[in-house]
Amino acid sequence: MTALLSLWRNSFVRRVLEAVLTLVGVSVLTFAVLRVLPGDQITASYGIEAGALSPDQLASLRAYYGIDKPLVAQYFSWLGGVLTGNLGVATQSQQDVLDMTLRALPITLQLAVLSILVALALGVPGGLLAASRAGALRDNGSQLVSLLALSVPTFLVATALSSWLANRFGYNPNGEEFATLLRDPALNLQQMALPALTLGVSIAAPVFQTTRASVLAIRDEDYIRTARAKGVPPRRLQGRHVLRNALIPVVTISGLQFGFLLGGAVVIEQIFSIPGIGRQVLLGMTQKEYAVVQSTVLVIAVLFVLVNLLTDVVYRLVDPQARAQ
Amino acid sequence: MSATTTAAGVPARAPRGGALRAALLRPAGVVGLLLGLVVLVLAVMGTFGLTPYDPAKQDVTQSLVGPSGQHWFGTDQFGRDVFSRVCSGLANSLRIAVVSVGISGVLGILIGVLAGYYGGWVDRVVGVLTNVLFAFPSLLLALALAATLDRSWVTVSIAIATVYLPIFARVARAPVLRLRHVDYVTASTAIGRPRLSTLFAHVVPNMWGILLVQVTLSLSWSILTEAALSFLGFGTPPPAASLGGMVYDAQTISAVAPWMLAFPGLAIVVFVVGLNLLGDALRSTLDPRSGGRR
Amino acid sequence: MVRRMPAGPARAVVSTAVVGALALAGCSGGSGSGGSGSGGGEGNDRLVFGITADPTQTIPWLSTSTQSIQVLSQVYSTLLNSGDDLETVAGLSDLPEVSEDGKTYTFTLKDGVKFANGSALDSTDVKYTFDTIMNPETKATSASYFASVASVEAPDPKTVVVKLKSPDASFTTALANVNTSIVPSDVPVESLTTTPVGSGPYVWDTRTPNQSITLKVNPDYYQGRPGYQSLQFRILGDEKAMVSALQSGAVDMAVFDNPVTAKTATSGKVKVTPVDQLSYHVLQLRADAPALKDVNVRLAIQCAIDRKQVLDTAALGAGEVTGPITSPAYRSNPDARPCPTRDVAKAKDYLAKAGKSGGVSINLITSQGLYSTAVNEAQNIQAQLKEAGIDVKLETLDSDGYVQRWLKGDFDSAIALNGGSTDPNTMYARYFTSKGSFNKVAGYRSAELDKLFADGIATRDENARKGIYTQVSKELEDNAVWVWTYTGKLFVATSTGTSGFKARTGADLGTLWKAAPAK
């Protein structure tokens, strides 16, 4: 009994338990949402021709798709499959969901990483520029630019840009078959360019703001003033002390964005025909491929939770103050 | 889009009306307020039907007319006046923004505050629930909800609210965790005041500044989310006008009638910029260290 | 006081590192084959055809979506084909010999046709295909075409004999439909789902889900050697993306239904050909609904709608006003109805006759996901009907939600784009005969219509049939069973690097095999 209690008190174990509970919650939510959506696999594949089917035929189709069983049974049968590595099958194309996901996930991850890089490339120098002389024109100017980046629906600008490039210069890499990074890096990067730019711009504003804010905050810190008083040259001060510490919250913000990028990339993936996870789930929803949606969303959630868990653990190990809590 | 919070902690006693007034006196705040007023005026016109034309009235003899003295923003293929539809669309978008942020704000803050204040298993349960919502791809959640329920501005609002609820919960929880140990709060419970009462009497009023910032941010995001939902075909259904819906409808036809895309798009930008400026001004006022003049 | 940083450095570093590692590790996962070659039309000997959705069915008798039909039409062949004017012509078989009593059809198959797996295509395969379609266990969507078939026999490898229960003049029309394509009898159906095996101009090669389907040439195609070495159907979800791909040469061909998109696609390198459609846009009224039971109310609706206005606002005028029957040989006169043009006064009169001078209220279902103009048509109709005192409650549903309500007949009126056919019986028997599978949805039946439809297929005399179907059309319009609005146009966009393809009504891909790189 005491062993169990001490296990419970161990915060790591508690965290893992919470992570598992979160995943269960996600799976139930996905399952429920799908079942509540109007229509099912029969209407999705037959359309109005489903009306020509007799009740017997409908019953046999329901059995085939596994939707005749009670909901709870369906849930556990799917969950059981997932826990043994069988993520299910897309009924129309007979594709294995695990295969589809393993193909699509790295693409979205690549898009997310590139977008964060774009955001950093735009936001950090911008924030530094703004903070270098707070209140001056460069500050207000760059704040305005950042504001516009946040306010304009970027996907619209991206579509317009893409159309214009195709029309004017006949340049349209996204019209070609999608190429993965290792297969054809040149084409891949061209295909990712506009999407990553679009997503990157839309998340560059928080990066900009955070950089600016933390640089301004750090500059006033005691240890910086001490260093300045001690005669440390300004350039070294900027680089070693200010910059390094200022960038910490920036990196944190970028990490937070990642989770949102996974979900928010759906629109961009759809517009630019990027065969990523978001598009897979979206198409799964329209085609009423329950297994595809349930398993893919679960995979995304697992990733999300795993990353959170891992960083929590390392954070506690590294930061003594956190350990004391 | 991130759950940006202020970079600093919560001041011991935040000035009340002072913060708002100070914010509005900044140049950014002024511009934000002006833009907000413009939007508000147009939206009010839209709500009470004070527009030059009935937004739903079709007049095919005036189909696809460019901006002119008679139709300031031109007409669409049904001959409907785009200016009137933009007003109506602003009213609709504003309504969705307010309702969705209202629902997610009130519920989220309540949940977050309770979780932070009581701690223990309440906090854990809330933590798991908000994580579930975070881990679920946000736009898809909104899509699913919008597709399930009868499409109307109410369901679109609920769909958007569900996405932002965990953000409010998280934002509200953090300062509560710190405030729990502040002198006047512990003193209050020490003298026997029930915890819940302390909560609402002392803790919440000191947080409202941060919450206000989050509210303005969320209002602007909700407009953009509605636009994204419409873009995927799940926004407010016609014939009601919504900015996102107008942009979605205008995509192809904008090749022959660019005004159908430009003006609703511009309205979205102006609205969101105004809200963000206001939010920025508020944030600078409440926490001088997060930026602004020195 | 030491101010704590918002978050530790390690947390953020680990977070990004984990993400980065995963991304890199996964990048090695290759996608399906197909290569990263440039688009066709560059002397690459590959034709790239753009489609907006992934084909959901790969079995002919289950295919309902346009994209499935487009892809399968290149992999499979049908017993009979459609000519350039959509007349039924020889396909895998010559035109059949029909017995005097019209109940026995004898088909003679062509020599030397093979499936992609090398096996010869003979009468066993035809019998197998038709028997499978007719088997209720199969749940085939093309089963209704064989409703009058009693048996299918294969007396010798080159001959197929189909015996009908009663004469059915519409029977052969369906044999040119892709969903009656002939499949090999020696391949199990499960295998056909993942790897179709047919006798069409191209052979199934690979599929990357939601991205592309690649076919390679069948050099022994019975009609002649196809012009390209390979044919790829590329999925671009967005029409704008499709236009861009056409303009950059990534895609060689695509079909649009939106005139403005077609216009933006036209350029020096892209040619756009408009063609008619047999599908018709209609405001379906459900006469069984309480609000629409009275024929006068329905006539009021008919008179209150200017069909040209619907066409102009929803489809920018690309198309023409139509009556019920769109089959070229039996086409309805669009003006043969009580109100050939809009007459609001007359509409109000009809309402008064129905005792509803105070106005009527009905609901109208539509969906954004149905087809591009569905919602716009509904909006215009709503506005027009308002002026006659008819209040329309517009319900815009999710496409599956729409399908469900439509199938249940849970609506007063519905906007629809229904498929047409070269034979009026195929078009409407299932809606307007009392035993028809969609009669509940159509909401109307009458003894006259039952008799007319029965007579229509009993004879094969063209002139007699024309007379009968003119009557059918009259019945439908005089009783304002539905309000037919217009037939639209399709726009076939082809790159100038391709030649030989003939776009025809309905934009079917029957002659795609003739396309070849332009000299």
C-alpha cells in the first residue's frame, strides 16, 4: 500500500498518468465527434445512390463497415487494435492507416519546423531592431509590420501570390507531384517555400513581441548593469549576456506554436496540396473514414503529449528551482 | 497563434480604471480605438438595417457593378450592394466574436481560476481536460462542431469558443497560482473569510488586466478563425453575410470583380488591427517592462 | 528580488530538438512512386489530368463520384460505347441483334481483347460482370439498369445473350456507362479494389492516396494504341491550384464547372472548350409535403421563378434554360410549361386558387459541398419567390447531412443537380414511377406517368418514343412536379502541348486515349 502511495506521490508517475488520461480523453472526443457528424461511410461512398439500396443491403453494408455494433463496442475494438499496432484501414482504398500516417506525419513536421524557422528569421531580428531603440521610428515601424502580419488572413495573400506567380511566370512547384525532402530536395523546398512562409509570417508576430519585450526587460536587469559598470564592451554585452538570455522565452514561444501549427496547417495543406497530417484528417472527415481520423488524431495527440512530457522531465532535471517545488 | 501571456508577473495592486485610461491615451490605443469605433459604427448600421440597401436584396440589373456613387463598394453577381453586406458582415463577425469570446472567456476563466485556487485534484482534472482540448487539432474541432450542428452563427460561435476555452483557462490559472500566497489574500482567509469569497473579492479583480489583454487578442483571433472556417466551407451559411463567407464566395469571381474580395478582406484587416492595437496598448500600460517608451 | 525567467532553457531546447529529430527521422519515409518528374506535355510522354478529389471507389459497379468514373473509364472498357453525339455505338461488342419481341439481345464480342493480366476477355467475363451487378449481395449502384434482365447467357466465348423479362428500349444505353464496365472473372473482387484489372487504354500502375493515381499504357488496346506512355490523375484539392498548375504546365488537362475559373485558366498555353451537360439543375419540390400538396401552390412557384435569372446569377449565364428531359434525341421544349417566363401576377393567382393569398412558407435544403453553384441558386430562388409571397427558409447543410435528409425525403424543396442520360427512362423512371427506388424522394406519382413510362420502354420505335416522352415532359411541367431551371456547361481545359482529345457533351473521357503530345 505504501509502495503504491509513494508511487503516486512521485510526480513523474503522476505526469505519465495524466498524459495517458489526456490521450484517452482525446480518443473519446474524436470518436464522439465523428459519430455525431451527419452521414456515415455508406452515404460518403454511395452518395444519393444509397437510396437505391434495400434495407437488407444497408444492413450488410453496416456490418461490413463495422458500424452496426453498439458504439462502445466499436470504440473498444478500435482502441484494442491501436494498442496492438493496428491503426485500422481506410475502407475505400484499403490503405493501412499506419502507413499513411508514417508518410504524412514527417511532411507536416517538416512544414512546422520550416515555419518556425521562418518565424524566427523574421521575428528575432525584427524584435532586436525594435528594442535597440525603443519608442523610435524603427520600433513603431516594425511593430506596425508585426501587427499587419498578425491581422491579415495570410492564407488569402498566399493564394493570391501563388496564382500570380503561376499566371505571370508559369512558376508553380505545388502543381507538381509532391516530393519528399530526401527524394528531391530542390523540388521539396520549393514546394514548402510558400506554405512555410505563410505559416511563418502568421506566427512571427508573437516571436517579434517576445524578443522585443525580453530584450528590453533584460537590459534593465541587475546583472547587465553590473557588467556594464565593470566595463564589459557593449558588443560583448549585447551578444553574450543580453541576447542569450533574451532568446530563451523566444524559443519557448516557438515550442508552444508547434502544437498549434499541427492543427492550423490544415488550411495551408489543403490550399497547396501538401499531403500532410492535417490534410489526411480533413479528407478522412469528409470521406467518413472513421479509422483514419481517429487514429491520426490520436497520433497527433500522442506526439503533443510526448513532447510536453519529455520537456517537463528534462526541465525538472535541469532547473534546480523547479525541482525544489 | 499562441497563448501569449505578459512577460512579467502580476503587480500587487493593479490600478483599475487607471489602466484603461492610460492605455487609451497612448497613440496605439488611440488609433485602435478609432478603428474600433469605425468598425462599431458600421456594425451597428448592419445590425439595425441602417444600410443604404438591404443586404439580401437581389437586383440582377445591377449585377457585378464596380464601385460607384450608387454602390460605394460595388455589387455582387446577385446585384446585392457590397457595402451593405460588409456592414452586415461586420455585425455578424462582431456578434460571433463577442459570443465566442464571451462563452470561452467566462467559462475558461472560471475553470482556470478555480483550478488555480483550489489546486489538488481539481487542478489535475482541469489540467487533463484542457490538455485534451489542446492536443486535438483546433481547426478540426471547430470544423466538426460546425458540421454537426445546424449551421448558424450560434453554432459557429460555439465551435470557435471550444477552441479558445482552454487558452483562457490556462491564462487565468497562472496568476491565481501566484496570488494565492500574496499577503492580503492569505490574511483574508486567516480571518475566516470563505475561500470562494476571497477568490472573487481579492484575486480576480487583480487579474482583470491580463484577462482583458487576452480578450482583445481572442476577439481578433476569432474573426480570423471564422474566416478560416468559411474558407473551408463551414462558416455562417448564406444568405446571411459574414466577412469570411464573403471572402470565400468571392475567391473565383474576384477575377472579374475584385471589389467583392477586396472590401470584405479589408474589413477583416481593419477590425483585427484595431483590436490588436487596443490590446497592445493595454498590455504596454499594465506592464511597462514589456515594452513601450522609456 | 530575482525575477525568474518565464521558462527554463532546457525545456525549450528539448522541445525543439525532439521535434526536429522526429522531422528528420521521418523525412526518409518515401511517398509512393510516381517520381518527381516534370509535368506532361514537355515531350515527357506522360499526360497529367487534374482532378479535385481522390476517387473513392475503384470497382466499376460501385463508382458514383465523377473522379472515380474518370479514372476507371481509362482502366476498364464497356460493352458498348458512346459516339461523338452520344449515340450508342460498338464497344467491346458490336451493336446487339435484338429479337422481334424485343426480349432477346445477342452481343458478338470483338476478337483478341485482353485484360491487363493477360487473360482473354470473353463472354464468361461479361456474364460474370452482369451477374455480379445483378446480385443484391454486391450492392451495385448500376443494378437498376438491369432491372428488366431475366438472365445472361454465354453460349460461346464470343457471344453473350441477354434475355429480358419484358421489352426495355433503354437497356442498351446503360451498357456504355462506366459503372457497367467488364471486369475479369478470374480476379477476386477484393483484389480489384486495390489493383483494378481492366481492358481499357491504360493499365493501373500505382496509387498515392490523396495525391495521384498513375496508369501506364496498354499498347494492345482494342481501339488503337493510346497516344501517351503513361497517364497520371493528379489530385489538387483547390480549383485555383488547378488553374495555376495548368498555367505552369504541371497539369495538362482538367475539367471545370465554373465559367470564371475557366476564364482565368485561358492563356496562351491553355485552351478552354465549353461543352454542354446532360445533368440538369432543378428545384425539387416534394408534392407529398403538406405545404406543396396542392398543385396550385407548385404552379405558383413555377411561375414566380425566372429560370434565366437563376442561370445568370448562379452560373453567370453559362448554360441554357431547360425542361425535364435533357437527352439530346428527346430534349424537352423549355417553353412547354404553364409559365414559360416569369409571371408574378399569375403566381399570386395560383396562390389565391389554393386559398393561400396570405402567403406560403416552405423550407429549402442545399449544401455548399454538393456542387459549386448549389448555394447561389438557392439564394436567388429564395429572393425571387419572396416577391410572390412565398417565404423560403433556406437550410444550408453539410453535404452528408444534405444526402441524409434528401434520401429520407425530409424536406419541402431541395436544390439538386441530377445526372442526365441519353435515355429519358434511365433519367426518370426511378423518380416518377410508383415503384421507382427514388419515388419517395421525388414525392409525385400518377397513373398516367406509370403508363407512359411503361409504354416508353415497350417499343423501340424512335418516333413513338419521342411522342411518349413529350407527354411525360408535359405531365411533369403541367403539374409543376419539380421546377427545372437550367443545364450548365462544363469547361475542358487542355494545354497546347496536347492534341487529339475531343471534348463532347458531358465532358466524358471516352476519347482521351486518342490524346497525344502535340507535334
